[in-house]
Amino acid sequence: MSFFDMKGPDFPLTSVKDYRLLAKKRLPPFLFDFIDGGAFNEVTMGLNSSDYQAIQLKKRVLKNVAGVDTGTTILGQKLSLPIVLAPIGFAGVYARRGEVQAAKAAKQAGVPFSLSTVSICSIDEVSQATREPFWYQFYMLKDKEVARQLLKRAEDASCRVLLVTVDLPAIGARHRYNRSLKQNFQSLKHPGWFYDVRLRGGPLILGDIATLLPHLKDLPSMRKWVGSQLNASMAWADLDWIRSHWPHKIVLKGIMDGEDAHLAAEHGLDAIVVSNHGARHLDSTPSTISLLPHIVEKVDGRLEVLIDGGISSGLDIVKALALGANACLIGRAWAFALAARGEAGVSEVLGLLQNELKVAMVQLGVTHIPEIDRNILLEWRSL
């Protein structure tokens, strides 16, 4: 029996915000701030959410909205709703063997799970636990032999979508998280987390890095090594190397400029993710939703366009789809749910988002995902 079975929430969980509040109660502050915080003064992180509120919708009536279907297809894969669980680093420190729990919830919900390069659970552990192909998130590390072996492990585990993160040449200035790290005795003040994760959730190491680099003995040394491997010299030509070792779908995550989106299409990528990395590493950039229409226009249907950043409700999903996204990645939303209630929490949040999406579709007079376009927007103007 897990900690989440032993003690339920002491307030109703009716939205992603509620799961965030419960996660804040259950996690040591430095872990909560690692998930919840952003770069510098967190202005862009706020815009990622608040800019959705400026988008107004056109309500219609008498449209016969019986039989709403939230299903869609992304990169040839059928989804029960237009959501992908974004890669979250170190998810196994938010709940016991966290990546496995989240992957199981995603499988049950019929949506893809993306495993981070810096995951606590290894590729093999997630694969054996789910028996389901998942997406694999990949950093172009300086050590190409380690990078090559990671790609091979992902392919051997039947992963068929590679999510290449291209917006992290260096770790950003995360003031809130860095302040949080200086607080003492946090773990002991959160006995539920300490028991469930620290005592029962080991080994708390980066599962794949540990097997490839056995001289790295603990999580701090592994994190330091990964930080040293961030590749500031990565350029478009490096995609050729990735292509030579990955014969399946490739998605570029971290596109925030129309010209970069155009170049991605020119290089034959299968999809892009309009993403500012959750505003975790750079502030004072626009929100992802404000840039989406221009980027969609630039690619002109040559590849699929996904988006992340600030999505916390079915209403947000509707607005992103209306502005041209094929699907949405959620990150913090599932990380909060995992920290709050483990696998059950992730399942609950996915069910909540699907229900909110259905409600919004009914109110807007549409019954299928392809019907969601700019016609549902009221006097659309660029943010």
C-alpha cells in the first residue's frame, strides 16, 4: 500500500489547481519549487497561463452536439484526446518510481507518455511495466557514444517517436528554486514523501545514465555530469547525426520562432512543439500561445504542430486547437498530479481534462476535434 492509499486529500480535487495545492503540501519545498518555478522573475511563466484567458470563444446553440468524440491522431498514433504527457525530468523523486506510475496512467487513458533523458526509472523499467510504446525525449549530449546508446535503448524498447529538446544550451537562472535549496531539514518535515520516495522509491539515480556510466555513483554526480553535457554547439547539422541513428519519427521541442519552424519543415522533421520549456530557463519571452498562429502559418501544413506551456484545463486545450495546434503537451499538470496522488492522480487529471474538453466542445457546438478551428473564436486578434 502506498502513501497515497493511506491518506487521501483533505479537500475536493476538482481542477489541476487543486492537485497543485495538494502537491505543495506533500512535497519538500525544494521539490515543489523545482516543478512549479520558472526563470528569473517568472514573468513569462505567468504569461504562458494568463494569455489563454485573453482568448474569447464563440458560444453556439441548437447545433446537435450529441456524441462528442475527443479522439484524434498524432504522428499516425490514435489518441483518446489531444494530449501528450510531456517529458518531466526526475519524476521519480516526486512519487515512488514516478515515471512508471505516470506511464501506466497514460496507457490507461489512451495518450502518449514521454520519458525524459533524465528520468529516475530507466527505459527498460518503464517498458517492462507498461508493455506499451512511449515517446522518448532526447538531449544531444556532447558524449555521442552515450547519446547513441540511449537512442538504441529507446528503439529496442519499441519507442517510435523521438522528442528532441533543442532549447536548453545551458541551465537558466531559477531564483525561486535556488532559494528553496538553501532551506534545511525539508525532507524530515514531509514524512509521507520521505517514507514513500526516499525509503521505498530507490534507487534514486538516473536509471539509464547509471548503467551507461557506472562510475557515477549517486544522483548529484549524475546531475552534474548531465549539466556538463548540455551541448551549446548543437546546430541544424546535428539532426543528420540523429537521423542516422533514429529511423522513426522525430519531433523538435522548443520552437519559438517562425523561421525556426520553417527550417524544421525544410529539414524534414515530422512535428515541432511550440515550447519555451515551461519558462523554466529564460524569462521575458512571449507566451507559447501568443506565438502559435504565426508558427502554424510558417509551416503551412508541412508538419504537425504541438504546443506546451500553461495548459491546465480542457478550455485551454480547445483554444490551442482553435489556433492551429494538433495536440497539447502537459507537463506541470501531470507532475502535480503525480506528486499529489501517484498513478491515481495522473489518471484523475487526464479524466478531468477530457471531461472539461467535452463540456467546452458541447458549449461551442462542435462534436469532433477537426471541427475546432478559428471559427469558434470571437473576434480573434493576436495577443
